[in-house]
Amino acid sequence: MGDGMPLAPTEDSVFVVSGGGRGITAHCAIGLADRFRCAFGLLGRSPVGETEPAWSRGFADEAELKARAADDLRAAGARPTPPAIQRGVDTLLASRAVADTLAGIARAGGRGIYLQADVGDPDAVGRAVDAVTARFGPVSGLVHGAGTLADRLVQHKTAADYAAVVRPKVDGLTNLLRYLPPSQLRHVVLFSSAAAYYGNAGQADYALANEALNKAAHALQRAYPACQVLAIDWGPWAGGMVGPALGRLFRERGVQLIEPDAGAQLLADLLASPPRGAVQVLAGASWPATTGPPPVQLPHSAQVSRRLTLVDNPFLADHVLDGHVTLPLAAVVAWLANTAEQLWSGFRARRIESLRVLKGVVFDGPSTAAADFVLELTEAARSGDQIRLDATLTGGHAGSPTWPRYRAGLVLARGAPPEPGSAPLVPSGEPLADGPSLYGDGTLFHGPRFQGLRQVRRLDEAGLAAECTLAEVPVRDQGQIQVQRVNPFALDLAFQVLTVWTQRRRGSASLPTRVESIELICPIPWGQLFYVSLAIRSAGADTVVGDVVLHDLAGQVLCRLRGVEHAISPRLNERFRRNQLAEPLRA
């Protein structure tokens, strides 16, 4: 393409069109033939017979065709089961549709052949491209229109659904470009969808697959500027995958359907006179709200299942107590907040309330240990831009009873967070203890990824103040509980300082059991100095309760915890020293 406009297709152009045997893509191929008189190799999965069977000739009504297909099966000595009858009729109708497409291309002045090829199969694609080249000469353009749907809500989708939808779009493009290098093409057109732009209920996998095509188009255009690359985010067509019932639903919602002739003309126009610099084109997606996507119905409750494994979460190897991996309470907080923000789109977790450890999670097995959990989130109240959720995390190891493990309330809100306030400045002077000694002498059991305490600046009966810095934990080590707005490695320091206090002031280790509230104010960056300040509320023989503030050097609060309660037990002291796994985690 260089500094000028790309050349429009000519009679010498040869296009490979995936998904082009029938349907909308086929209609577009006929439109291109009418405009440019070029050649087409149509690829599709449908088997097509060279001649129509005798039993179907002269009949078009589907019910009559089914009856005649059943008679043909009986005559051949086969049992006419409904699936066998339907397969025969479907094959016949596909053959007729492909024949109509080829005839339409010929009437428009173009040339075409049809090749049965699953674009998800690289060998089949290679054979098809060779056949097109042998018939028409070098291929100069690609139209990738293959696709399928498996619509259902994401919690009901299966791995098979995902593969069925993503394979023809993403694997198909990979295989096509393997045999059709963009450096040798003048045109690459990817049929994407407005679902990738707006999203659409029941089409999470379809939106993902089409967004992959969008991103691929931008990458290809940058890498091959002499080739015109287009990703067309089509809105719903009047036909194709949109049946009469779905078409009526779109119209009731004010969504304009694309008429096949108009869509084919738009594609031809884009190839004939491409808009300068355009790679991704949103076509025909006239939603009722022109400033954004259709309104999303927020969930009132949700259940999310997850299998937590040691192998998939390397950071857990640094949270070992008495030789066993224990799930950090801070990781549970991150898990709750991340999930709520994903499900209640547009809201942010502002506060965790009434967090209780009902029965902590301990991985007793070998390095391949896993536990299955269900996180249940239910709206308890909604007022304006604020939602309160009740959360319960239940789970257990395979073959063992499941228990409620943690319970909490979450407050979600939209808009700017409240002013964070300020904390007392940490006193200067000689440190009372340094981090390496605390992590090395059994005061704390935490491994390197959780070792953020650097120096203790104050420690008395009223509380503690510590200087902290967190080394960045690689994303691969964060595993299934990623650092997002909540950094569990930073939040864990709020619990560590209470343990340091009970060890130094009461001579016994302690672990968290409940928290009144956690205010999530500002993300805590990696590698930067910050402070954790503890103020003791009450301390007895068995429990201690305190308030903890994480703040920066200027005293600006980053996170505030109120009513953090720890259970104190001398028996924990020896368990803290056994902080190594009996065997390493391995994939």
C-alpha cells in the first residue's frame, strides 16, 4: 500500500473465501464478483455431491424431502432414524446452497470453485489453497468469514462450546495465513462482529474470538503495509445466523439489521475505495443508545466455582505453616474483590465488612493438591451508586466434606472514591527490628514473596509502626488470584504486624480470625516505600484487636483496616518455625 491507496480488485484477482459456500459470506462473494469479475475459491465444511440424488429431484419442501429421504434409506436397507434423515436432508440443502452460490458468481461475471475444507485443519487448508492456485493462479486476497455460534450464558458454557466457536475464527485465521502469507496478498478481510465491540449476552466466546480478529487485523496492517487489511465488525444481518425470532427481537430493541445486498455493497465499496487508515470498521451496528453499548442487566446474585491448585499458584509456597500450605486471608480478600468487580461491571470494591474466618483452607496433600470452591455473592442492598453484597466462600478437598470457609460483606460503588485521610507520621531514629531477622527467627513464617517488612520503627504497648517495601511478584507466580485493585501481598502485612506485636509483647504467635472492615483506597505500587501503622484497641491472653493503616511517606492512607482480631496461642510458635514444604511444588 505504501504512501498511496491499495489497488482495488480486478478480473485477475483471486480470493480465498472461508465459510463462503453459503449464507452471508457467500452473498458477499457474489457481490464482489458483480463488482470486480474476479475468481473465488470457496471453503466450507459442508460435503457437496457432484450430482443431486434421484430421490430429491424436483422437490423443495423440507417435509417432503424428509419423507423421501426416509424412503431412500429403507430401500437401501438402512433404518430411517430421525438423525439419519436430518443428515441426508441437511447435506442436500447444503449442496443446493453451494450450487446456487457458484451459479450466482458465474451470473455476476466471476469464476468460482467450492472445496470442502475445515479451516481448523491446517492440512485441509493447505490442500484447498493448492487447488485454488492450480485452478485460477496465485491467490491475491483472503476473506475470512467462517464462524459458528454456541450461545448460552457464560456459567453454562462448556469447553466444547468454547472450542467450537473459537476454533474456526482464531485457529482458522492462523491456518489460512500459514498458506496465504500476507506479504503475497493485496487484500485481507476478516469478518468480525459488533459483539466484540459492544458485547452480547450469551456470546462471551464469540466476542472473544472476534476481538482476536480485530487485534490480528491491526497487527497485520502494521507488519504488512502494502496489503489492505480490514476487520469488519458486522452488526446483525437480516438472514444468516439471525433467524425470524431473533430478527424480531432485534427490531423490538431498535437494532437495525443489515440487509444482505447492502452489506455486500459495503464490502465491495471498502475494497474499491478504502478509507485511509481504516483497519477496523463498525458496520451496521445501530444500537438504541448511540453513546455506548446496550444497557447491561447487573446480576442480583452469582455463584462462581473455582478449583484452586498449588501448582497453579506458586505464591502459596511462601505461605506455609507447620509444613502445610495455608491460604492467606489477604488472598481471600483479593479473590472476593476481583470477582465482584468483574461481575458487577462498572462498580469498584470500596470496603470489605464483617470478614470472618470460619474454617481456614489448609492444603494437606502433595504438591498436586487441589481444592474446589464455590463463591456465592448476593445483593443485600442497593442504593443509587452503591451496592452491598453478602459473600460466602465454601469448599473442600476432593472426597472430603465441604465447609463454609469465609464470610464477608462487600460494598461496591461507582464514582470517585472518598478522600483517603491521613495517618500519623512514623517516628525516625534507629530501628527496633529489621525484616530479615523477623522472617528468620520464627517471629513470622512468611516466604520471600510475602516479606515486605523492612524495619520496625516503633513497638510498644500502644502498637507498632513499620517501614515496608514490596518486591514485585511476577504475574505467573500470582496464579489464580491476580493483583488488581487489591494487592494481597501488601494487605498481608497488616496481619503480619499484629503477629509481630503479639510475639514481642505477649511472647506468642497469632493468626487473624476476623476483621470489622477493610477500606480499599489506593493501589499500593511495587518497589516503593510505605508504612504500616498498628494501634492496639484491646489485648487479652487469647485475643488481640487493633486498627491498621497502610500509608505513604506523606501520611496519605492507602488502605485502612478496623477491628483486626488475632487469636493468640503459644502452640503456634513451633508451627511458625516449620514453614517449609515437605516437597517442592512442581508442574
